[in-house]
Amino acid sequence: MSTSSLKNRALNGVFWSAIDRFSSQGISFLISIVIARLLTPHDYGLVAMVGIFISIAQAFIDSGLSSAIVRKKDRTTVDLSTAFYANIIIGVLCYAILYLAAPYIARFYQEDELCSIVRIMGIIFFLFSFSNIQQAVLSINIDFKTKAKISLLSVIVSGTLGIISAYSGLGVWALVIQQTVYALLRTILLWIFVNWRPIGIFSWKAFCSLFSFGSKMLLTGLLNSIFNNLYSIVIGKTFSASSLGYYSRAEQFAQFPSSNMTNIVKGVTFPTMALIQDEKERLKANFYKIHRVMTFIIFPLIVGLASIASPLILLLLSKKWIYSAKLLQIICLALMWYPVYTQNLNFLEVKGYGGYILKSETISKIVSMTVLVILIPMGLEAICWGQMLSNIISVFVSSYFVTKITRDSYAKLFAPISMNLFSSLMMGIICSLAQKLFVLPAIQLVVGILVGGMVYLILNYCFNRSFLMTFYNILFKK
């Protein structure tokens, strides 16, 4: 495939993936603000307590088979059907285990209501097992336009029901209804819009072939699921459901720019980079370019969010959520490294080094758990600072394995992002200082956004002008 053709497909994919993320997630974000004003931190804490068990089950259901399907060049209908049936079988087993474990989960957190919540929300990943392969087909075809339509409709319908439920006084069940309806509608729409149906064949040979790569991704996914929710487990068990509610809301705000932008890029670059996985120099050049473009956008968004955290939380969620603002500032500094880390793993996955990914994840998670255990007695804010330290270490660990393939130095690997990091941090400092001149939260928010945007553009114009032109050409040059 030619460079221009690959670029056009990637840009088209980025466009519709961005529409998918920022229309559906944007609407979901607005809906969550409305619901948060009606519910309490305790309600959000209860749902967050269930999160880790849902995440682990979802990792088991997919078993890395979707990634293996997308990556495999000579995939057949038998491969797709085999992965589909495997997902369903594992989904049934996982739901049965979760259903039986529900009383013990409630007892662990000392929250009786969790038993029913776990059993209802378990239906979510069971539904997803019926649509994982349909979603993989869309990724293979780089058809993010259809993904966007499905996500947007699902979010609007489920969000509307969630708001109605919250206004009706259903409390935490408004969140359960919203998430369950979203999963159900998304599954139905994927079956309607995706022109693929499984055939009545399950091939053990095909399963073993897919699972040979997928097993490493399964272990990686499990590690991610456990440790991404480890903080929620510790906070919910050690502190309270309300503390977990504050933390989960802050994390959701921080993830909006970080995870959404990263997943947009990863969702598009993985299938496009997979097409040139055997062209070593071309793949490496694209990898560095993606790093630079991605951090040019994401770094200032996350640092900017940290600098306007207090007025933003006061205006959107009300004063009862103000403690989330302090946590949000710290979590933003932790999650700003997520896109760099994810893109490193994306590169390793494209090259087929599942073993390197597993080693990187294992080392990173051991470090993360060690830091967490040490900081638990120091309180919730200390735990968030530890999360930032762990994420920085994880970037260096994953970068080590990338350099083993590229044969490049750390200096060359980090060079594309250094200027973006400097400009973003300087922007954040100046933005925070400018807000201190005003008292009203609304004025602080407007001033913070305007000053931050201008400072970032000025710094890049003065010190990074050549890349501004490169960025413009990437987006608009035909």
C-alpha cells in the first residue's frame, strides 16, 4: 500500500474515530454531569467497586482473540467464527462465576446492595461477548464511521434513561440501568450494521493459532484490568465508598482527554501500522511521527485540565464534589503519560512481540503495586502521587523493549515528545497563575482556557515552528 493511500485511510479513520469518541463520549460526559448533580459520591463509589470484576471478566471473554484477528493477514471466515464462539463460551462461564461470587464481593466491601448490582451489571460483559468480533471486523475495515453511529445512538438512548432514572430517585440504580442499556443496544446495533455472520464451524486448529498470540494479550489484558482497578479496590476497602466516588469522578474527568485521544490513535494506527509491519524503517518513522503528533495534542489538554480543575468541578458538579478537584490535578499528571506508554505497547503488538508486552506489563505492575502498598498509610492524595510515579516508570520500562527492536537510544525515543512536554508544563504554570487574579469560578475557567491556549501556541511558534508546519501538513496536505 502506498504512503498516500495509507495516510488517507488513517486520517479518515482518525476523523471518524474522533467523531465516535468525542461525540459519544462527549455526550456521555455531559450526561454524567447531570446525573452526578443528582446522585452522591457514595452512589458512584458503589458502581466503581464493581468495575474491577467487570474488567477482568471482559479481558477473559475476548482472550486477545480480537487483536489476533485484526493482526492476522490471512484471516478466514473460520477464524472469525471460531473466535466468536470462543467468546460466547467464555462469556457464559464468566457470568456464572461472577453471579456466584456476588455475595462474597458484597461482604468484602461491607455493602449489601453490591450483590444485586454485581449480578445485573455482569450482563454487560455477557452481551459484549456477542459483539466483539463484529467490532473487530469494523477495525479491520477501518470503518470507524459505523462505529461512531453505533456508539452515538447507544449513548443517547442509555443516557436519557439514566437521567430519567436519577430524577425518579432510583439512586445508584440509575447508573446500573444506564450502563446495562448501553451494552444491550450497542450489541443489537453491531449485529444490524455489520454485514458479517458466523458460520456453524468451530476449528480447534484456528483457535490454537489465534490463541498463541492472543494468550499473551490475554495475560496483558488481565494485568491491565487488575491494576487499572487496583486503586479502586484499595480506596473502596481502606477508605469509603464516598472516597472512591470522589476518586472515580476525578479519574473520569482526567481520562476524557487522555484515554479518549489515546484510544482514537491506537484504534486507527494499529490496523494501519499492521499493514506495514514488515517495512522496518517505514514503520519506525511512522511510530515516531505518531508519538510526536499525539503528545502535541494530548499533553496540553491534560495539563490544561489540571490547571482549571477547581473552577471546572465547582461549576459542573457543585461544591459537594470539590475534593475531586484536588485529586483531579494529581491524576492528570499521572495519566498524561498513558498515551506514550500505550503507543509503545501498540508498536510491540504490531511487531508481534507479545512476550515483550507481557514482560513490560509485569514489571510495571509490580512497581505500581509496591508503590501503592507503601503509600496506603499516607492517605488518598499520596496514593494519587504514587500513581504518577508508577506511570513514569512504566513509560521507561516499555521504552526499553521498544529500543531493543528499533536499536535506537532513549534520547532518540524521547526526543519527539520533549518539546511538547516543556510547552505544556509552562502553559500549565502560567495558566494557574493567571486564574489567581480572579475570584469567581466562571471567570477563572474562561481566563484559564484562553490564557492556556494562547501561551501554548506562542511557545510552539517561538520554539517549535517547524513542527507546527509539519502538523498542519499531516492534517491538511493532500
